[in-house]
Amino acid sequence: MERPTHFIPFTTTLEGIAMPEKFTFPFFYEPHELSRRAAKELQTYLGQQTDFDHNFGLDENQTGPVIGKMFGVLVVQTASGELGQLWAFSGKLADQNHWPKFVPTVYDMLTEKGYFKKEELVLNALNEKIAQKEASPEWLEAKANKELLHNIASKEIAEYKLLQKQNKQLRADFRTNNPDLSEVALHHLIQESQLENIRLRHLQLQWKAKLEAAQATLHRLEQEIELLKEERRQRSAQLQNQLFSEYAFLNQFGATKNLMDLFKGNPPAGAGECAAPKLLHYAFQHQLNPIAMAEFWWGQSPKSEIRKHRQFYPACTGKCAPILSHMLEGIPMEDNPFLVNDALTKTLEIIYEDAFLMVINKPESLLSTPGKSIKDSVYTRLKKQYPEATGPLLVHRLDQATSGLLLIAKTQEIHKKLQYQFISRKIEKKYIAILEGIPQNNSGTIDLPLRVDLDNRPHQIVCETYGKTATTLWKVLRKEANNIVVEFQPITGRTHQLRVHAAHPNGLNCPIKGDDLYGTKADRLYLHAVTLRFWHPIEKKVMTLECTDPFDLEKKSL
């Protein structure tokens, strides 16, 4: 059997590399050495290729918009046992879906004679008709005429009402100055008032008729445009549903499911265009056995999310989880690390305790509150230890990977008072962290608004439009064994605030060591909540509590 077109043999020796026992768990992994070799070969190609012109932002002399890309490699095995690799990119590359060395998209909507291109022509024609009608002299004149008539009518009616008011005052003054007016004279004054009211009513009716005629003309033209827009809406919806139906993904059993089925409705934008589904679909199409997979970023980081050049990243959950759960059905896979509790043997250290509250030192890898799969947490342990305690107990939270001080309230009343201090930003928290890299300055303030990445929870992204204000003060503390230790003081308390502010190019551009979301995985996340300062609501005094530095490295002065 011939090799499939996009099967790429390894150019480097694989001697001494053991085959993985199970396939890569796609949402949290350390790349297998075979995947690293494949990625290195792809990266070598990307650094030398002349097949396409795409500005990744790596060459300052290159023109065009800068667009970094996720690339994926899939190590596969043929029926005869030969190992090779498949390459893919997410979305389009250099505005195209197809390049010779990369597997094709699952469904190519850009095919010249395909359904999408045909409907695109129809939609473009509708857009042109709508644009022409909205720019036509008749439409513009009708809109201008209605507005002009409305302004003139408002002015004339307002002027007449003012005149009527002035005449009313004159009649009142006349009656005051002439108290002995005859009945005939009084009747004449009343008639004048009545006639003015009739003239006002006639004026209003005249302008109402003119405005209704102008509105009728405008409405007729609006209906013509609205009919075209409605046709466009219907055709767009039909086209979208058609595309979702065409995007059908294979698994090893030859079963297919499309986007509509997988997402039980409308999928997120770009679903099915990521590298991982393309790679697996091609492998199953050509009876190739998937061995290991990895995805990495190539190019400059986008402005919102954090992506580092050449760094490996897991598949996104929002777009890929439903698709990959179908495609990987029945394939023995590495254990899901999200189901493993690494904190079972770790204990809570009590830093301070009285009858009303307590402060504990949370170990890293222990959840603050119960998760979907792992119930063990600070909350569940304390609830068991203090069964008589009322209220939510935890006044704030720390990320599972973050260690350090947590403030606990033993009663509902104390919880409310302490939480108010958090909301009003009266509680001071300080963290220490070890960074990957060296900041440009020794201190500063980071202001980068944050919101959740809807397609890849729990990741946070920088978003100027919808993000919530996030402010962090920071300073370099010391150097430890070639690592920079910094102190963070968050003014706000957004999810992953310190991690994103450290890693983002507009922040420190130095991820926290061991940050598996925004940096590089290590033995732990080197972020520790070291100081907590708050007002004790019962003792009526400021409490400043600290815990030991867990990063046991030799300290050197900067």
C-alpha cells in the first residue's frame, strides 16, 4: 500500500526512542519525544521554507498583517509499521486552506465550485443590492425630506404656540386693565382664543398629513431594503447550517459526526479548523494509526491571549473538546491529569486562629473549593474540621496551583464583614513569584483588563473592550540561583491576574515559573501568597500575617 500524500517520513533517527504506551491526552500534556522530533522538523521547515508568504511577525522587514499560527504534528504508523508524521495548521495559512506539506481541511468551503462559493456570490449580490438602494438618490432624498419636513413642522408649530401664548397674555392684561368690559367685548376675547386653538389644530393636521406622506414614501423604500436583508439573513442561516452539516469528523471506527451533532446546535466560530481535528481526520481517512500528537505556536503573540514562539500548547476546550471526544473514541489515552488529586497527602498549616476567623497556608495543587471531578479542597476539609461553622467559610480563593495565605471566616457575620473589605479593596495581599526571564525594569504598575477566554476556559485574555479593570503593583526582590524573584501586590482580584500580567507582552513578558497555562510547565507554579493584611472586625485592629517562603533557594542581593 502506497504512503498517503501527506505522510512525511522522519529525517532524523528515532533510535533509542520508546513508543508511547498510550495516545496523548490532548488538553494537558508533556509532548512525547516522538512529537518533539516531529515538531522540530516542522519548525525547521517553517524557518527555511519559500513555499508561501505569511507574516508571522518574526521578520521585521516582512510586510503585511502579523498573524501568528498554531501548528500541529501527529506521529502516525502505517499498517506495515512505518513511523511518520502529519503536519497541520489552524485556520488558514497565507489566506489559503491547502499547502502541499500540510493535511487538508476537513471540509474546504473555499472550493471554487463548492456550495459555499456559490452561495457567497448570491450573498455578495444581495449585499450589493442593499448598498445600492441605501445609497440611491431616491432613498437619500426620502430620508432627507422626512427630516426636513419634521424640522420645519416643529419650528412652525412652536412659533405659533409662542404667538398664541403671547396673545393669551395680552388678553389677560387687557381684562385686568379694563375691569368694566361689556359682555360683547368679553365674548370677542373668548372667540379670539377659540379661533387660535382651531388654527393650531389645523396647522398640526396639515403637517401631520405631509409627514405621513413623507413617511409612506420612506417606508416603501425601507420595505424594499428590509426584504433584501431578510432574504440575506435566511440565506446566511441556511449556508451556516449547510456548512455545519458538511463539517463531519471521522474516528477510528469510520463513524462520522458533524458540527451540529457535536455541539448540539451552533458551534463556536472556527470550530473544526484547529490543527488537531485536521490531523486525526486525515489519519483515519488513510488508515494511519495515531501514536502521539502535539501543537505549538509559531510567530508573534496575539494582542489578547498569551502565546510564545515555539512553545507547546494543549488543544482548546471550547472548540475542540466535543470534536476530539468523538474522534478519539476507543483509543487508549494517557490519564486525564484533571482527575488526579496531587494534594491528598498535603496538609493545611494554620497561621492564625481565634473564635471568629483563621488564616491558613494552602499547599499548592489543593483546590480552594470543590471542583467538578475532585471534591477534596480547603472548603471541604475545613467544613469537616469545623462542622459548627456557619457561612461560606472562604472569604477569597487561590488558584489550585498557587500556595499561600487564605482568610477563613467562621461565621456568616464575620464572612460578610471580611468580604466587604475585599470588595472595597481594603485588604492588602502580597505574593512572591519566580519568573522565567528578566523584566526590563525593577518595579512598576501593570494595568491590563481581563476577561475569560470563552472558547478556552479557564484561560483569561486581555480585552480592552469587555475586560474588567485589573491592576498589579510589582517590584524585584532578589535573585535566586539565576532566577528573578518578584513581589506582586494585586490591587484588584481578577482570575489569573498575576499569571497573565506576568506573562503578557504588555505586562512583564516573563511568565511565572511553572505556569502551565501561560508559560512552561515545571514541578509546580512558583507563585505564593506570602502576606495578608486586614482589619479584624471584632478585635478592632489591623492584622498583618505572613508565612514562610516556600522557594528554598540561595538568596543573592541584586
